[in-house]
Amino acid sequence: MDSLLFQCFLHALKSKVKKSELPLLTGTFLRKHMASCCPKGKNLDIKKSSYKKLSKFLQSMQKEHNLVRVKELSKGVDSIVEVDWKNPELCSFCMPEDWEPPEECAEDRESCAEVYKPPEITPLYGVTARLEPLFQDAQKKKGAVLQASDVRSIITDYVKRNELVHETNKSYVNISPVLCDCLLEKSEYQEVEMLKWDDLFSRTLSRMQSCHQLQFPGQAPVVRKGQVEPIDITVASRGSNKKVTLIKNLEMFGIEPAVVADTLQHLVQASSVLHDVPGAKERQLVQIQGNQVHHVGKLLLEQYQIPRKYIQGLDKAPKAGKKK
């Protein structure tokens, strides 16, 4: 499997990858290029190699063979940013005799996106300095990251251990000094003596740091601070009131902007172009002529299977039957 991986890697670099495609997401490189260079009757399976993971294989190609340079352009998402086209191993590589070109994708290029699998996204909550006393018994210090279910469990244990459940009304929790300091506003210190369970949980979660975990297929999970940055679709005017559709943050979901631009260009028969995102090094946005929000939404929702809540701007699609 190691030798097959290396063969497909060199084959893909020599015959599939263009300089204009760089930076290229490593997952896209594996699915779109290396897989298509696999000889008929054989299957690439990194887990059956000595590398076990794509990232380790590419590290070897970078450090031991100096064939590529791989960089983490956004947290947890690696891209090939440079290829040494003059590398002797690459220059001397010859196409294997047993290789046959794979059958073409279906007529519409967006069907090629079917090989993409969206990341599994899990909301997480980080313990802050203010809440640390509340999580002390559970040995969770500042910066510890938890799922909502874990938070509920820890808070429930704290309440029961300290016998804070109201004596006559079990749906209420008595406020202890720790709960007071952690969850109440200063104006509530003298006013609030107990809280409902749901209010207790919601106040705790709202005072924790928002985080999320991205789990891409075949890769280790990645934890990021803040809310999930959604794919953003906007419509802007260019020149004499001509509309263009802009799509950004595709890389956050492991989607290659160049692939989306190419797919949309053939789908709607309109020109598309890639622009660098200001202030975000080596990230790109897709620009395509016209208001194409409907087609972009359909591509992301149906082909890439991105949940609707992670796509911003779908409401900007032109209304059916609307006159100019």
C-alpha cells in the first residue's frame, strides 16, 4: 500500500495538478487526483499503509522527498501550497502501463461533489475563569472544553452534592455563594434566592466560551474557539448595475473554492473568478456573474450536504416571477 500511495502521488502531481490550482486542499487532492490515478482493480486505503493518515503521508512527501510543501491555512484544514516540479523523482516518473483513465463523472460536474463528505460539527463550551469554582469538583479547570450534556451532568452533580434542590419545589435550585458569584448579575445578588433548573443550565452555558469541534472523515477532530463561521453568500453590484454572487468561507468546511467556481461556471453558463479574501491569507472567495444564490444553495445543500444553518445568505435568491 505504501508503494501504491507513492505511485499515485507522483502520478497525480505529474498529470493532474496544475500550478493554478494551488493552494489545493489535501482532502481534495486525495479524492479528486490520487484516487483517479489508482490502477484498475486496486484501491487506495491509507489506513492499510504504514502512514495510517493522509497528513502523515504528506509529511513524509515533504520532509523525506521534498516534493511538496503542506501548510495549515485554516485550523485543522491542510493544503498543498507548493510543488517542486523539478524534483528528480517527479521528473523521472513514468505513467504505469496498467493504468487506465477512469470513467468520466456524470454530465453535470456538480455530481463530482458527491465524493465530498461534510464534517460533523459539535457545539462545545469552554470553562471560563468566572465559572471555574463551579467546575472545580469535576476537576475541570479554565479552558476545559465540554459538550452541553457534560455541562448539565456536572451542574446536576454539584447541586445534588451540595443539597441545593429546593425542599418543597423540586423544579427549583437554591442559590449557594458559588452559584451567586458564577451565575447572577450584581443587581440580582440580593433579589434572587433560587433558580429553575432550565434557567440554571442556560445561564451556565451562556457564560461559557463558545467553541466547536469539526470532525472531517478520516481525520482527527479539531476544536476551534468561537461559533462556526458559516459559508457566506452575498449579492453585489458591479459596474452598470450588473449583479455578481460572492461565496466565501468554503475552506472552513474543507471545500475547495476552485472546484465550486468550476462547477457553477458549467452549471449556470456564467463566468466565475477567484479573489483573495482581504485580511485572510491564502483564503479565497468565489465570484460568479448574476444572482446565482438559488444554484449556489442547491449545490451546497444537495451535493455537498452542508446543513442549512451553516449557510448564510440563502434568502438573497431572486423571487420567482419577480419583474425587473
